[in-house]
Amino acid sequence: MLNAANRTLVVLFAGTSIFFSAGCATKNYVKKESAPIVDKTNELDDLTAKNTRDIKDTDTRAQKGISDVKTKADAADQKALAAGKQADEAQGIASQASTGVNNLASTVANLDNYHPVVETSVHFGFAQAVLTKKAKAALDKLAAELPNAKHYVVEVQGGADAVGGKDANYILSEKRADVVIQYLAQNYDIPAHKFYVIGLGKDKPVASNKTDSGRAKNRRVDVRLMTNEVADQNAQAPAAPSTTAQNPR
């Protein structure tokens, strides 16, 4: 038979076994019941993390889009300002051109009132429109009279020899007149509306086109510095005598 001490140990062992058996059963139950909750929590964590990334990506794209729009808007503003400036410049040029055209129309209408102050002719090589050193010297001599000329115009007549087609010679004569105008305008600040230009081609020869020397003379530009005789006379006319009756003394 078991003594009292042994019975006590048996009772304690049995109680401990029951306690551990009950504890393990409780833990398994809790684990089984809590597993879906843990899984759901993990899913929510993953979903939250994904949403956070998506929000960051959306914000980044939005910021980039705003930046791109601002950049394009700034570029559009700059283009608009440049276009406005160009429009103002174009308007100014158009106004100057209009003034020049009006002055030229007035000049042509009154061309009979002009007379030459000084004139010269410059010559060119065959099929060329390039000023020679001698031609530039002749133009410089003519331009030296500009300070003494009032209400002046510069008549420029381009010519060509008879070699080649009629249309080609018209174009060549105009090119020769153009280089003369460019030289005078650039070196002596003559306004564009002061020039009266004619491209004569081979229509007005000054020598026979049957000889080399004659053709060389026809490859020319005639330049005349002209002033308005009427304007000069009006400016220099003496004052009319007074017609007021004098009281006799």
C-alpha cells in the first residue's frame, strides 16, 4: 500500500498532467481561432502598404505633370512675348516702309523738278555684279557731295551688254544697281527712300554692242545725285518787298 507521502506525489503528478493537458488544449484552440484574424491582419497590412505606394506614385506623377504644365506655360509666355515684340518691330518696319513709299511716290511725281548735281558711271566685268576698286572710288567721290545737297535723291540706272537673254540681262542690271545702292547706303547712311532705281538691262546702250570695248561700256551703272530745284529756289528766294504804304512826312 502506498504511504501518505506517495499518495500525495501521485495526486500532484495527476493534477499537473491535467493542468498541462488543459493548457495545451487551450493554446491550440486560441491558435486555431486567432489564425484567420492574423491572416486578415497581414492582408490589411499588405493592402495598406500597396495603397501607400500607389498614393506616393500618384503624387509623384501629379507633381511631375504640374511641373511639366508650368514649364510649358512659361515657354508659351516667352513665345507670346517674343511674338509680341516681333509684331511691334514688324509694325515699326511697316510704318517706316510706308513712309518711304509715300516719300518715293512724291519724289517720282516731282522728278521733273530735280536736276543732277554730280553724276558718275561704274563698270562691271562680264556677267558680274561686283564693285571694283575703281568703281568704289567713283562712288566715294559722288557721295562727297551729299552734305551740300538738299532735298536730294540718288538715281541709279543699271545696264548690261547684249550678250545673253533679255530677262537675264534685266536681272543682272538690277543686281548691279543693288550693289551700288548697298555700298552707298552702308558707307554713307543714305535712307532707302532716297534711291530711285531702274534696271534697264540691254535696253539703253551707251555704245555699240558689236565690239568688246562697246559691250564693256554698256556693263555699267549710272549714278546721279539730284536735288529738287524748286525746293532749293523756294528756300533761297529773297523775301518779297513790302507793299505797305508809307505815310508821307
